Amino acid sequence: MSNGLRNTFWTPASLFLWALISCSIACPGQAGRNGGVDDDDVADDDDDENCASDEVEDCNGNCAPAKWLNDDFCDNGSPDSEWEGYNVDFNCAEHNFDEGDCEETGDDDDDIDPCNPPASLLNCDAPGPLIGGSGWENPAISTDVTQCDPDLIWAAAPVSRTLPPGVVSAYVGYSGGTSSESVFGYLANDSGPLATSSTNEFAQSDGGGVFDDHVAGVVMPMTPATDPLPGCIVVWPLTLSPSESGEVLFTVRPAGETDDLIHINVGLVAESGATPSNMEESLSDAANLLYEGTNEGVDLLGAWSFYTISESAFSYIAAEGSDINALRRTRMGEDDRTINLFVIGAFDESILGIAGGIPGPLGHQGTASSGTVVAVEPHLDGNGDIDSVYMAQTIVHEVGHYLGLYHTTESGGSSWDPLPDTPQCTADPTTPSACADGDNFMFWTGGPDDEQSTFSAEQSNVFVSSPIVQ
């Protein structure tokens, strides 16, 4: 049996117009709050909410002037909304987004030009509502898209949110639709830009993450330098092909205890040759590989559920195109905090498995990138049975892509993952036996005789801290 290619498909957006982002931007004038004078005697503050009679609790539980609601000014936690030593934030569903003064997207101006947004938004000077403050959360925020360039760029207005203190991990993505090529024109937090068209702190040198065919996304942490920070995070979403609308996807895992489990929905496609009985051993081997590789940090043993995909046409499909996109759009179960693993008969080329992105849309089912796909036939042994260890390595490899891990070394030996503790192979050819990282579970290729079970500490951290760990 020849070595199988493990892969994931995304398209680097090398033609992106940086001038669109870096152009001079005039910020709209906005009158600032100056705090004023509280004309209420705090000593008389004896109501149920611990606020004075003319005050109301803001989104963070701080007392704020009730008259600031619906006063034609978006109080969104910025310094312009300072009151009694803190910044008032009414920009949340509880207060109907400052009773309409703020948009649900976190914007502070209904008339923002998506092709030329104000620097105050892009630089996170206008943080949006808090997400994840009371537990795991995965909002999807609809966006209208405007054509900005006659040949290339469609843009939506920037969307911002505020991450809670103690945030463990977060995912930010943009789904521009099944036929669009999604792009992060700009991603920033309170410390400054995290990713643009020309810089990407998350990906290897030839692209990834920030650019994708369907859902562009990043997960924090993805490298040691991309730990999530509490506070504002803003994304300006674009597409490089026509799109009428899209969704900005957030997923936030705040601090808190978990059972350290990754839950997997296993979709068995009709006529693929996969059954619960012949996949159980592979899943158990995958659980052992992950548990040992992460030093008992995370597990998936028993955390899988089987589903039947009745459309047998999905059993033999191309690695790209409408069929695999439709398969990955299939929802399985009610829990979005899972990974969908679709098991087919074979691809139209020698591919063992494909992930929907690096990372995939973590915490969000139903997109053309939502899930991983593995094939049965390339994993059969001489007796026609599934080689469970070989299949297990492929499952963990594709799940690794979906969580944000790249190949340690790519096939040409000239690009590598961004992690500092994985070897870089420059051999020609880059085979498992010729490379120091040939035994790593994220090496670009492998066969049934290659034991690929090594994890680096940073690879393990991506698994352990993932937003979908329960």
C-alpha cells in the first residue's frame, strides 16, 4: 500500500488589497462623556440593585445613569463613557444594545461604510458586548456585505466583542457563504493587530487560517504568541468573490473546570463500509493516542456518538467541491461543542482524510467547513479489515488540523508549522524515515507501517486548551 496523503484545503489570498485596509481613515466625530456630577446621594442607595433611584446596572453590574440609555450615544465600555471611575457599558442584549444606540454587532454607528470603517473600530476603541462571561458561548453574528472593488473585494462592517477575564481560549471566524472565498481583512485586540493581509501571527509562511475557501478563522492559542487576552477583539471580514451576506463566528471558553474531553460526532456514510462495530477500535486507539500524546491532558474515550448519513452518494466523493461541502454542512446532534467526523468510502485521489480548515469553525456546525472527513478504503489491511492504528493516526491528525495544527513539515521541505518545539525537515524527499519529525502525528504523510504518535508540548497545548474541550 502506498503512503497516503493527509491534507486540508484552503486558498491563500495573495491578491488581497492591503491598500484597502491601510488607507487613511477619518474617524467620525463623537461627543465624549465627561462623567458629570452624580446628583444622587449614594447614602440613600438602598434599592434591590444597589443603585441609586436614577441609576441602572450596566452590562457588567456597575451602576450607571439611567438617562444615558437611548440618548443617541452608544455607551459601549469605551473611555468616552466614563462614569465614577469606570466605563459604562450598555452594549448588550440585556439593555437592547443601549436601547438602539449601539448595533448588535458592536458597531457604534449605523452608517458605517464597510469599505472604509473608522480606525476607532479597527483599533478596538469601541469594544462590543461581553461574551463568555457566564460560560461557554458561540454566537454567530449576521453581516451584510457590500461590494468595495469591482473585481475583488466584498466587505462587511467590523464586528467587535469583549472577552472575559480568565479566558482560556477563543475562536474567531468568518463564514462568507458556500461559494465565497473568506478573508480576515483585519483582526485585532487591545494590544493591536493580530492578523492582516500581510501579517499572520497564527499561520505558517504560505498562508492558512486567516484565508480560506469558505470559513476563514483563527483560534487562540494556536502558537505560544497567540494566547487570548481579556478585553476587546475585533474582526473586519471580507470575501474575494461575490457574497450577499455572511456570519462572524465567535466561540469562547472561559475559565472553569472541565472533564477534559473532546466530543466527536461520527457520521457513517451509507455504503462506505464503516459501521459502529468496525470503527469502535479505531476510535479507542485514537483516544489512547491522544491521551498519551497530551500527557493525560485531554481524552475522547467514550465521548463519541454514531450517526447514519443515508445519502450513499457521499461515500465516494471528490476532495473539493459541492459534495464534500454539502457533507460537512450536515448537522449531527444538538451540541455545537463537538467535532463532526464523517466516514466515507474513498476520495477520488489517494487521500486519507481532510479537515475543513486550520482551524475549522470550532463550535459551529452547518457550514461548508464544519467537520473532518476520513476514508475507509485507504485504511484497509490485507484481509479487508480496517487497520485501527492507521485509522486512529489519521483521525487524530485531522482533528489536529481542525483544532489549529499544521503539518510539522510540508511535502516540499520548505515550509513548516509555526510552533517552536517541532522539528523542521529539509530532506529531499521529505519521507517519515528521512525526517526527525517523521514520527510526529502531524507529519504531512504516513503509511500503515509508520508509527506517528509523537506530540510536542505546544501541539498538546492546542488540544488541551481548545474552545471545544468539555
